[in-house]
Amino acid sequence: MIMRKLFLIVTICTICANAFAQIGPNLYYIEFTDKNNTPYSLDNPLEYLSQRAIDRRQAQNIAIDSLDLPVNPSYIAALQGLGLEIVNPTKWLNGTTVRTDNYNLIRQAHNLPFVKSTPRFEIDTVETAKKENKAMMVAGNSPSTNILAPKYTDSEYGLSYNQIALHNGHIIHSEGFKGEGMLIAVTDGGFTNADRMRSLEYLRNSGRIVATRDFAYNGSTVYDHHEHGSMVLSIMAGYLPGEYIGCAPEASYLLITSESNDYEEIVEEFNWVSAIEYADSMGADLANVSLGYVDFDSQRYNHSAEDMDGHTNPSSIGATIAASRGMMIVVAAGNSGQDENGHVWIGAPSDAYDIVTVGAIDVNQNSAPFTSHGFVEENRIKPDIVSVGWDTYADYINDSIAPGSGTSFATPLSTGLIACFWQKFRDKTSAEIREALFGAARPTVPTWEEDPTPQMGTPNILTGRGYIDFRLASEILTGTETLANDCNISIYPNPTSNEITIRLDNMQNVELNIFSIDGRLLDYRKNIGNELKYDLSQYAKGEYIISICAGNKVVASQTIIKQ
């Protein structure tokens, strides 16, 4: 995430009943009452959605509804008639940000009949102070104490092999799925030098940068302002055979700037919602969101831990709506886990519903202490998963492949591999893909002071369900049992009313994982021996997934039906 833009997570604000307030330097948000008398129609979606966006909805049986309709252009024209500069309209929140140095114009706008007098996002008066030395999400090059030396087992990957192989992403690649045909939106703070970086030459020359758009500065280019987006992009799209291969080197990309590097104000959340709406309208399959909002220059708007409920903050609302349109939204959890000011919690939009929130580990599966703290509730776990974000290799825009750290690096590694996985199972919905991924999460043990010996396999506030094994995820979706050539594994009876027997021949150090059909890890056993009788009486009737692992490889996966 662009963090502090160690962590960008912005709060939404409060309006005093009769005053629209400043949300950035001369910036205000105005919400409309309705979309009445709009010239747009649900019967003609090509006026505001690309054919690709329509196709994505149809493939997942998602209806086009009033949220998809743009804001009423007559309302925009009326605001312009007052002398307000329109910055970024948002159809999902049904409003627009405007710019003016004359507050009287805001008062006049407030009296218009189509402007809400009590907007959903109330904003009190703000005195804006520029944030000095605003940092992006990258935490810096601080290697783990026992980091593995780069493996060149696959000479093509070079320095990126470990971070991809941990997830068995190289297996997905070897099957021919490297992201081709998938469109990934990258929302960030800028893409300095991405138009000339050597690692992105293959991406540029093959014409897979589909479009660029700047919502932060409304400029004509995204190749400026900050290098953070370029590094994030390199983790997915980099292609230097023998040196470095990204995790989705054949995917197509939308490059979108939504973050300002000059200040940390809540207007950036509105920018992001407009940006993700654009990505949706372009038909993006996935969105990489290495951004987040917690603290602001105006401290009264800082997000509290209680705000992280998935439906309070504008960017969280936007992310949930984006997911409901069939997009896979992958968001960094944040890097404030060691915040000395106590703001250790995740930020918006990583608290949104139906998305994938990513924490950080290293290639040895050690949890990164800087990962922001989430929560484990009855029906929600944050972060959802973890990926390599501690000493992740990326291109530092000067053609230097080097390790860096931050959940904003773990996020594109996840996004890219998910894109390749979804390419393999293109007939599946985003919800089905997400459930399979959660079911294929391998548990890790977090290193947090509150509980130095947490139970292995139990979802927790730093590592969630664990890291994704894409080979296991494939087995979950295909419903097949995959056995190693030199293994003989039997799991029976199936169906069963109570007990199953697991018999193993010629295997040692075998691990057992039992998942619910919706992907929750229910039990984890190490070194189970040559035969194990497992009692299912504690579980309700239904389907369960039995996964057998040897080392870091899944050697068997089978669905069991308990009658």
C-alpha cells in the first residue's frame, strides 16, 4: 500500500448539518439525492459500460442495476454553472468531488434541490496541513534473519523463484496459465519510469497496457509522481528471463493513479472509488489495491478500529460494490502493525466484504511484524490470507531487482497469481475462485507479542487463514485426488457416517488438513503416521475437504461426505 502512506487509509467524515466541508485543499464532496430523469438507461448499458464489463457480469449472472448508472449529467452541469470545478464524480456513491477557493459557492450548491442536506458521508470543517515526507507503503529493505538464498532451480525465474514457488505458482505457470486474457487494474500513487523500465519492456511492446488514467492530479500521464506503482507492477508483469519473472507476465493491465503524494486527506478515498468504478467499466477482472486509509493530516478524521466494519468508510463501500459487480478486489492489509502511535489496525478498504485482504510473510513463512492487525469474527477474518511481502523481489525503477518489504508487495504477488489461477478456471465466478483460494490456505504461526504460541492452523489477526497453495486450490476446484507417483494413499469410507481411515504407504512427515466446504480450516495434524482413524462425529452433516501434504507439496486432496 502506499503507506503512511506506509499506510493510506482515509476516514470518512462528518458534515455539520448545514455546511459542506473541505476534504482536501479547496476540495469538497457533494452528494446527490437521486438519479431521477437521467438520460442513461439500464436497457442500454453500452453507454456507460464496456462490452467486456457487460460480459463479465453476464458470465457471473450479475444484473446491471441503478448503481451502474452514471450521476445525472444535469446535476453536474448545475454545479458547473455555479462556478465549481468538477473533479471526480462517483456513480456508486452518487456524488462528486469539486474544487473551489470560494466557499460561498459550496453554500449555494447546498441549496440546490438535488443536493442532499444530510449526506451519507458527513464532513466537518477541516483545516488542511500538508503532510511532509509522505511515505509509500514499502517498509524498506529489512531482511529476515534467516532469509533463504535465491534458488535458481528454475533458471528462467531468477530472483523471483522463491516468492512464486512458495505458493506453487510455478506449477500454474508450467501448465500454461500466466495471466493471458486477464485484465488487472492497478490503483496506486504513480508509475514513474514504468514507460521505460527494462523489466516492463515486454509488457509495453506487446500492447498489454490497455489504458491509463489519473484521478489524483487529472493529468495526462500516470508515469510520474511516484515509483511505488511501478514496483508493484513489476512484481506482476516483470519479464526478464534468467533474472526475474513476474507472477502474471502475460496479463493485461490498467494503470490508474488515485493517490496524491502531496497530502494525506480523505479526498483520496473518493478518488479511489472513482478509479475503481472506471476499472469496473473497462471490464477489469481483478484490481490490485496496494493502498489503504487510516490516518490523515486532519487527525479528527483518523479511522478507528471500530470504523473497520466494512460499511462505514467510502472506499470500503466502493470495494464491496466492486466485488458485487464480479471483480476480484485484492487489498493490502497495511504496514502499521508496529505503529508507535497505536494505530495498528488495518485500514479501508481492506475491511470490505467479499474481497481478498493480504498480510505479509517471508519465504520461510515467518509473519511480518509490520502487518497491520485485523480481526477474527464469526463470519469474517482479516487479513484473509498472506503472501510474501517481507523481502519481496521487485524492480526499483532503475533496472535494479532488489528485495523490499510491505503488504503492498504481498498484494500484487497474490493478485497476479490469482489472475493466472482464474485464467485456468475461467468458467468460475469470482466468488467461487475466492472460496477455493481460502480453502487452499496453508496455516502459518504468527509472531505477535500478545500470544507467542498461537495454535497452528487457527486463523489469527496477522496471517488470517495462511498462504495460498495454488496446487491445492486447483484440486479443490477440479474435485480430483492427486497422488504423487511414489505414493499410495487411501481415504475411506466415502461417504461416511462417522469415521474415516487414512492409509499412507512409503511416506513420512505427512500433514493432514481438514477444511469445511467454504474454505475454513477445521483441523491440522502433523506426522500422522502410516494410518490414521479420524473421528468426524464433531462435525455436522455435509461435505469436507481432506488435504494430505508432504513437505510443501499437496500429495492428495479429496472431498469427504459425512452423512
